[in-house]
Amino acid sequence: MMKRREFITLLGGAATWPLAARAQQAAMPMIGLLNGRSIDDAAYLVAALRQGLNEAGYVEGQNVAIKYRWADGHYDRMPAMAADLVRRQVALIAALGDPSPFVAKAATATIPIVFLSGSDPVRRGMVVSLNRPGGNMTGVSVITGVLVAKRMQLLREVVPTAAVFAETDTKDVKEAAQTLGLQLRILHAGNDRDFDAVFATLVQLRPSALIVGSDPFLNSRSEQQLVALAARHAVPTIYNYRESVTAGGLMSYGTSLVDGWRLAGVYASKILRGAKPADLPVQNAVKVELVINLNTVKTLGLTVPLPLLGRADEVIE
């Protein structure tokens, strides 16, 4: 039979444990994640971020907490989300994917920011220099626009008769087209309503192929609207990221977003351990991958040369 004193001691322990647990949880450093996507689209990227944190011994829910802020494609909501993270006094803001870094920068000049961006961080005023960022920002730079000439070349290998290319971004493309002796038509889309008009223009132009530009807005829509419209109008299209190809796009050539998010997790860990963003050089996400969807190749009635298939990092069948 349990003695009364022992019973009271156990009760006391049971009563005080939740308070201790809450105090321990409150002491965890909190990362605020700001992103323009939805959680459904980015779950695999969050897994990569956690992997980067885990490499330095940080495990979500154990010794670090993450407060997620997803804009679901509504960029106008992001300033309020960033302001909320600042009010919560998070240990750092992970601004992963444009336009998140610029929104976070406008929200705070003191809370450390780890960014993942396809824009030139120096030219866009995020850091003073790549080696010595200065200020409260550092992170990972993703190669995007500079790869457009290679995308154009790869797409021509699949569509060798291509003479006219349509492109949805003007950056770095005109010179590439001139080098390859191709005719280029530039099409613009600034909001969701523009896509139908763009593809109506495509039908009239009847281009041989389409290259999706490196604009963040286009990349946020390429896995859904652009892939669907390209399939509907049977336009061979190359994208920036493999996610568009897994969604049914023809092919992609670009930096691995998974690797970029993992690197951001590694940098977040360094800052949580006391490193200053001003002293952490901006990293380049250099892992570039070529992905081809053979199902879409067959649907479009195309043939991929065997040497190109051999160079692909991933072939979806």
C-alpha cells in the first residue's frame, strides 16, 4: 500500500512537470520561415531544411522550433507575415525563395535573415558583398538566369527543327538566341490572368518551343498553370526546376531547390550557434540537374537522343 507522503510527492511531480516542460519549450530558439508557396507544395523542401538543421544537431520540436508562414501564392500577404515574425522575436528568419528575402529585409534590420534567392544578392541590395555580406542577411544564391543559354541548347536537342523560341522573361536570353541563330519572341505574364492571353499569343505565333524564364512569379506558377497550359497547347517547354517536370512538364535544367533549402538549414544552424550573418559568406547552390519526363516526350511525339538521356540526372518514366 502506498504511503500518504509518497502519494503527495508523486502528485507534486505530476503537477509541476508540465510547467517545466513548457519552460523548456519556451527556451527553444525559434526560426520564422517565410515563403510564398503553400505547405502542400513545399513539404519536401521543408524536409531538406530540417536535414540541414539536423546536420548540426538541431531537431525541430526538440531543441529548435519553426514558425511557418506560407503565402499560398498571395505575395501581398507577406509583409504582414514578416511583421508578425518580428513581433514574435524569432531568433532568425529563413526567407527562402523570392520575394521572401526582400520582404524580410524591409521588416527588420536587426533579426538575422537567412535567404535563398535566385536574384543577384549584391545587385539587389541584400548584401554588401558575397564574401562579407555585412548587415543582418546572408544565405544561398541559386543560379537561374545564367543557365538560359544551356536550356535553349538542350531544348533544341529534343526539338532539332526548332527555329522560333518563345520566352517568358527577357533576362539573359537575347544574346543566347543570337549565338544559336534562333528567332526569339518575348512574352510577359505579371499575374494569373495573363497566362491565358500569353498562350493565346503562342497559338498565333506557333513557336517551336517555349522556355520559362527565371522570374520568381513564373517559377511559383510553373508547376501548375504553366505545365497544364503547355500540355493543352502541345508546346515543348523547358523549365528551371525538376518540380515542374514531376508535375508533367517536358524537361528542366537548373539548380536543385532541395540542395538550396538544405544549405539554408546549415546556415541557420551556424547563426543559432552564435555566428553573425555579416561574417558568413553567401553560398552558391551549385548542384545543377537535368530532368526529362519520357511520358511527356511520347505525348508530344518527340524523340530524345540517347546521349542526352545519358546526361540526364533523372529520367521520369
